[in-house]
Amino acid sequence: EAGVAQSPRYKIIEKRQSVAFWCNPISGHATLYWYQQILGQGPKLLIQFQNNGVVDDSQLPKDRFSAERLKGVDSTLKIQPAKLEDSAVYLCASSLRPTPSYGYTFGSGTRLTVV
Amino acid sequence: AQKITQTQPGMFVQEKEAVTLDCTYDTSDPSYGLFWYKQPSSGEMIFLIYQGSYDQQNATEGRYSLNFQKARKSANLVISASQLGDSAMYFCAMREGGGYSTLTFGKGTMLLVSP
């Protein structure tokens, strides 16, 4: 089966600019996640979708971050305006079921550098 | 409180030797899953092994085994016969039962395998 697709692979922007990341999960995976991984740390959940509905966005900085999942398939994560501390790898993952025995399949990530 | 604790920032091992990466977890939920992921320098998160809280036997996947000690709340990863390609960051993660659970990651352990 095809994996989780993410683009772009790398992005460099200036602070206060906007940026968007795209994710296509594994076909049939109803649950989609966006994680932020700052250098030297473990991934931190930003938002979780179940189909096209948001389940958990408690750690999403909503003043500058937004995400949507159109038709329960592809998802886009946007940052506007970007800050220096947003420099990180943004990982998208999908899961067949949102239950303990089901792990995630991750995409390759988007490495964002804000200068 | 940290849900996943990985106390070893870095580990060194010689090729062909075995190595144990430590992980302790904190949960009051009787149903949970424990996962280990490998993250090479290229950035993708690669699933290695899974242990369910109700599993009676320790999980094994090829050269990877999980030393699950439920009473101590530890889930150490054992890599036998280390290879140069095992050099990477290793993350322990947990997914608790109930509702739409998500993976919570530890801070990771960097493993370096030398010839």
C-alpha cells in the first residue's frame, strides 16, 4: 500500500510569512494527525482528525496555526504568520483506528526553517 | 507529569553487540499500547515494535524485542546484534485506551553504532 505522502519536503521562509503543508494519508485511514517535532525533542501532537472532523486541537496555537481535512482525506496545515520558534519538522501520520492497538504510519515530514 | 520517560539521551554500542534502550511510562488506564519508533537522520518515523497492556508475552520483531515489565511500568527496547544502520534516534510512545487516543512520545535516545 502507498504510504503517507507529505509535501513539500523542505521549506524556508522569513518570519511573518505564511506557509502551508499538505498531507495525503493511507487510503482508508480515518484518523489523521499532525505533529510538530522541534530539533532534539519527541513529536508533539498539534491536531487530530477523525474523518473530516477535529477530535483534538488543544495544543494547536490557534492564533497562527490552522488545519483542515477536506472530505476526510487530504489535509492541510497552515501557519500565518510564522515565528522563528515554528522552525521544526511537521509530521503527518494516519491510523486505521484511534485505539491503543493501532499504531501510526508517518509521512517523511516537512522540515520548516523560519529565518 | 511526563507520560513517557527516556532517561538516556545517547547510547553507544559496538557492532554485533546487544543494546537496551530504556523507557518508563505513566498511566492509570488499564488499556494501553506501547510503541517504539526509529527515526534516522533522514527524518521519517519507522515503526519497530508494539506491546499491548494485556499481552502476556514480550513482543519480538526480528532483532527487536520489548522487555515489558508491567508492575514497574517499563518497556525497554532490546536490539540484538547491532548493525551500523541501527544508528538513529529511538522514540518510545504510548497510546492510552478510551475515546480517540493519540500517541504520546518520549524525548528519544540517540543510538550510535560503531564498527
